[in-house]
Amino acid sequence: MKTIGNLSEAFKAYDVRGLVGEQLTAETSEAVGAAFVETLGLAGQTVLVGHDMRESSPEFAAAFARGAADRGGRVELLGLISTDELYFACGVRNAAGVVFTASHNPAEYNGMKMARAGAVPISADTGLFEIRDLALQYLESSLPEPVDGGGVTEVDVLAEYAAYLRSLVDLSAIRPLKVVVDAGNGMGGMTTPAVLGQTVLPALPLTIEPLYFELDGTFPNHPANPLEPENLRDLQAAVVRHGADVGLAFDGDADRCFVIDERGEPVTPSAITALVARREIARAKAAGESEPVIIHNLITSRAVPELVTAEGGRPVVTRVGHSFIKAVMAAEGGVFGGEHSAHYYFRDFFNADTGMLAAMHVLAALGEQDQALSELAEEFAPYVASGEINSQVQDKAAATQAVVDLFTADGAQHGDVRIDTMDGTTISAIDGSWWFNLRPSNTEPFLRYNGEASDRDTMEEIKDLVLNTVRSES
């Protein structure tokens, strides 16, 4: 019963993530594979199964494939893949699939990211918990007898994936660039040489300086989580040491990409969102769209919707989280979407997120002109951001209300404000000079603060005022 209970805990709102040997085992993976086919009605259909470089991933993927095939699924084992390779395969093959990965989590974790045919995400609201519940039933009793029609074959999609990305962004005619890439011992160590190098396709005018390309799920050099500043330090130093034009950092499953300029300084994901948005708006308008839609979450810099509007596009704001942004992408026909966490979504990539395609847009924008990346990116970062700051608070609602009261009381020192509650609480100055968002974590006793202002002094003043108020409630 211990394994069964722990499997239940591994199912999160958007994916599966848990400790190897406790929450995830070969036995539980096989049950989930069977439940995946049964719940989604995939008997007789193609089911895609891939995995990352973690030590447990091949065993878990094989077990999932066995469970899926026994329920009639025609499994295609994709072997080692990045998460965006799964989305590509689900899109071009119009088939449901799973990739075993724990993304940026430490080595002792593994997990599953699932998608329906066409790379449509599977979340708690769209079938993930039903898969969980049926898998638990199988584990509590036993797996049903195998049915006919299933089977397992092996397929390699890396070359097809690389060619598809190159068809979306042509890098063949850009000026020569030196690019340092930190794969963090994750799947970017395999996809980067395929897409940007010449292991499967002709060479591009890029000199790639590899950093930690060896696939190693123990992450011997640093955690594969570029969102944490300390995990970018090796890349920053390498960019300066090599005199490179740009640095790219991928997370463990390579669906996110962070960018470093030639000075070794990070370029914010909001600036990358704005840069790519301009390119995608221009491309869509050239194809005849009158007002291309760009999606962004509500804690992305205000520079993003301002640029989108100026370029003749229509900005649409959404809640934080990939399932929300993918749903809005589909509903609005969005050409591109970006998040502060460096997830980038493309209509031409089945509304799914891909760090590699975003990186290619950055390389194209940089290589099509003569400016350094720091100069190019400056236009897209006119505001000063706080970054995300967590405060441990037991009563998150009370702390948030205390902040609201502070900014809405008669004679409040920061003037008239606007309040929005789409995702947490966003308070912004009517004159547009600053804003901040307080968003409660669903799983931890944290309030997450993100803020932005037109100058550093204002940003720091608002940030300190809000955090002091929040933390006085803890």
C-alpha cells in the first residue's frame, strides 16, 4: 500500500513528479501506461514513449510501454528525447505520448509529462487524475489480462525534429556567431548538436562551445535549473572567456532556454519574449494576418504588451502556468506566447513550448544585424524588475489583504492604484510607473512577489514596502 499511496502523491496539477523507488517504480510506471491507454481510449492507436537521461528513465519508459501495449496501444519507443521532441512527435504523428523526465529536479526524482494527439496537454482538469485513479485501481488489484492489437517498435525522431525546427527559422545566412551552450548534463547535450551543429544536418554559421553536454542524470556539475542564478555562473564565465556572442542555458529536459549576452549578463525572459514576439508578428502579418495574437502571462514585463501593440499585434494576458497559456494559445489562435520562467510557445510548434526554437529566434535576430546582444536586448527591457521573491507565510490571504489595505487606504502615499485578481493579486499604479503581483503557492506556504517599475529606486521602494508588510504577518 505504501507504493500505491506514494504514486498518488506524485500526480501534480500538470504532470507527474516524484522520488524514484518511493513514488515512482517500474511497477507503477507499467500501471500508469495501462491506465493511459485505457483512459484515453488509445487501443489500436499509436502511443509515443520517450525518456530523458536519468538512470531510472529507460526502465520506467520500458515498463510504461509494456503496460500500454498490453492494453492494445501500438507503442513507438522514441528512446532518449527532450520534452519538446515529444511535443513535436505528438504533433506530426497526431498521437498521444509521454516522456519520462523530472525536468530541472534533482537526480533522485523522475516523472512523466503527457500529451494527447496533436501535443494537447494533459493536466488535472483534462484527464491526468483519471489516469492516476485507474492506475491505482490496477495496483490495488492487478493489471487486466493483455488484449490483442498492441505492440512495441523503436523510432528515432531526432533528425526529423531538427529539420522541422530549421524549417521554421533559417539560420543559414546569418553572420558567423560564437555560441556557448550549457546543457547542464541534460537533454540539450543531444538536441543542440543535432539542431545547431552538424551531427545530423549541414553545418550552420555557428561555432558552438559546449559546456556539460555529457548526458548524466546525476548532474555532476550543477543542477539543470537555469532559473536559479548560481546555475548560470559557469555559462556567464565561459561566454566572457571565449569572447562569445551569446550564451544559451537549457534545463534538464531542454524545454526551457535562458540567454546570456556577450558581457556575461542574463537577458530577461520578458525581453526574449518581446524580441521573439516582434519577429513572429512580422512573419504573421507578411502572411496576411491583420492583428497577430501574442500571449503572455500576467507577471511578464509590461514591455511585452506595449511592444506587441506598437508592432500591430494584439496582446492577450493569461494566468501563470503552461496549461493555461496553451489553452489560450489554442482558443485565441495565438502565434506566439512567452512566460517569465523562460517557457516559449509557438503556434507552428503545435502551441507547445520549445526552448530550442526560441533560441533559434534569438540567434536569427542577433545574426541578421551587427549590434551586440546587449545593445539589441536593451530596447526590450525598459523597466526594472524585482525578479521572483518568496516569503514564507502561513496565512497567505491575510498577508495579501494587509498589502491591499496599505495601498487602498485613504491618503495612501503611492496614489491611485488598480487591482486585478486574475492570478493572485496585482496592484498597479494608474500612471503605469510600477506594478507588483502577489501570488500564493498552491503547494507551499509561500507568497511569491514579482514587481516592476520605471526606475530602480521606485522598484526597490515598492518591493521593500510590500515584503515588510507580508513578512510582518508571518
